[in-house]
Amino acid sequence: MTSIDASSTPSDDRSALRANCADCFALCCTAFGFQRSTDFPIDKPAGTPCLNLADDFSCTIHESLRPRGFRGCTVFDCFGAGQLVSQELFGGTSWRERPGPSAEMFATFSVVRQLQEMSWYLVEAAERTAASDLVAHISRLRTGIQRTLDGGTSEILAYDVESLRADIRSVLIDVSEEARGGYLADTAPDDDLHPSADLAGRDLRARRLCGADLRGAILIGADLRGADLAGVDLLGADLRGARLDGADLSDTLFLTQMQLNAARGDEATLLPATLDRPGHWATASHTSSPTDGELSP
Ligand code: SF4
């Protein structure tokens, strides 16, 4: 199986960690399954092409995913795993063209997506810390990920992702404490605002949030309109349906495109330079039938 350039070193350019659907064989529309829910109108088993997938790997309902109930497709982000697996690890030969089962390609995609997501967080962590030991640790972790990718499919599939995830989690917590420290120096701790807090549906507009550790918090439908989220750790926070209109997220920690895609915002929402304003936000602010903004092929 093809491997990535063995001499390659981890890049700090996050563009390689963003989806490029044009260079992907629609792996997210094929490898993963989904169940009928508020995010999908049908069941689809893993390892089978979606019924809306065209022969050229485009989506036949791309322009109307949300009105047709495929909201989940407009939220998903592969962190660049799709093009990496399609073009580099499998040499540009699609699962349609390959002889035999495609299970190996789909399984590789699943692992690589996790590695790419972890790389995304590590790149940000390296930018956020001034501690030399953390910088060195992050560099080692990123080099380890790159070597695994360089090793090709067999190494990727054998990789202990959960062990790596635990190691990275501890690094991200350390970096978060360092980055949030300046915001918390003059404020009393807020008992409500803590990791994994259940803040679903809560009106948080008047709360002082800067520097809060909301890692893993449930913010489904929370009202954050106009809020200043500088220095807020949102690692893994569930932002589905959260109102972000006019909020300042430009200096949040560990925010991802998927979280933004799942939330609601508007043209006044301030975002980190590394993330895009979801296409469906503008429409959602003015009508009840949002469209576009898909991360689909
Ligand atoms: S983007 Fe289109 S083809 Fe892909 S899973 Fe969604 S509906 Fe199906």
C-alpha cells in the first residue's frame, strides 16, 4: 500500500487539516453509516455509498441538504483525512476502481480522521504555549503521528489511537490552563462554568465567560448571543443549535469547524482566522429554511 513521503515532517499549516472534498472519493459519504434522526432522514449502513452520491463522487442534493433533512452532512468535517487517504495513501485510486473489498480504505479513513483531528488540536496547542517542555512534547506527538502516516495503511490500522488520545488530552489541559490563566487572575471562580457542565438551553449572555473551562460542556441551544468567549476552552463542547449571533469567538481555545457548523450564528459573529463562517448561517438568520454551507463533496 502507498505510504506518504517518509521524509515529511509535520507542517504548522492548518490548510492540510481542512477538508478538500474535490480530492476525496466521498469517503465520509461511504465509509461511515448514519441513522435516521434529526440529522439524517434515512438509515445508511457503514461501508455503503449514500443513495445521493453521484458517479463522480459529488452529492446530487448538495444545494438542498438541510431542507431535505441531511443536516448532519453540513456539519461533518474530516480534518483533511479524505484527500489524504484518497490521494496519498491510496494513490488516487477510488474504492469504485479498486479490486476487492474497500473495507481497508474505509477503516484507514476512520483512523486517519482521528489522527488529523488530534493534529489540529496539537497545532493550536503549540501556538498557545510558551512552556518549552510542552512545546517539545507537542513536537514529539506530532512527529509520532506523522511517522505513523508515513508508515502507510498497515501502521495506521495498528496504531493505538486511544493511548495517543489520552496523552494529547493531558497536553491540551496543560496548555488550556496556561492560556486561560490571564483571564482568571482577577475573577472569582464561577461554579456553573466547569468542564462537562450541562448548560443546555441556558441564557449565558450576561455571564462573564472569558477564560472559562467549558471543555466537554453541553451547550446545546445555549444563548451566547453577543458573548465574549475570549480564552474559553471549548474542546469537545457540544454547540448544537447554540446561538452565537454577534458573539466573539476569535480567541476561543480548541474550537473546530464542526462545532461552528452545528451552531447558529450570523455575519456579526467573530471567528478565529483558521475557521470559516458556515454558509448556512446567513440564511438561517433570515429564513426558517437554511441551505448550503455543506462540507460535502
Ligand atoms: S453529502 Fe450527499 S452524498 Fe454525502 S452522505 Fe450527505 S446526502 Fe449523502
